[in-house]
Amino acid sequence: MNNIASWSSPANIALIKYWGKKDVQLPANSSLSMTLDESRTVTEIEMETKSARAGSGGGGGYFILLSTEPKQIPDNIIRSGFSIIPL
């Protein structure tokens, strides 16, 4: 079984970036930015079960495809990062 999730966000350009922080990660100064709604970044992830991957000769485990090269990700990172997603 494969699960696919995607997200699209507009580009945001900081024209004047705040410098410094105070207290609990609050900016010490103001900033000014502009959002470009027509220029977007789209990210898509596809998850498949270990059995589906093993059946395709992939050998199971978790992988991420970066610039067409598969990189294995340790199981504990996946479990902690995706534990909040109801599948």
C-alpha cells in the first residue's frame, strides 16, 4: 500500500530580515517580506510498506530519494518523525 502526501507553498522573499532574538525565540526586531503567489515550491512524498518494497527487490527499510539517488533512513527517525501522521 502506498501513501502519497504533497504540499505547495508560495515563495517568500525577505526584504529586510530581523537580526537577533530575545526570550524564547522571539525576534528582537521587525522584518519585511514579500510573498510571490505565482512562484511556488511543491514537495511530494510517497510512502510504501516494507513488504511492498521487499517485493519489488528493494529489500525493505526506509529510503528517501534525493536527486534520483536512494538514501536509507534509520527506522527510529521515521517512527519519531511520522508518528503524528494518521495512516
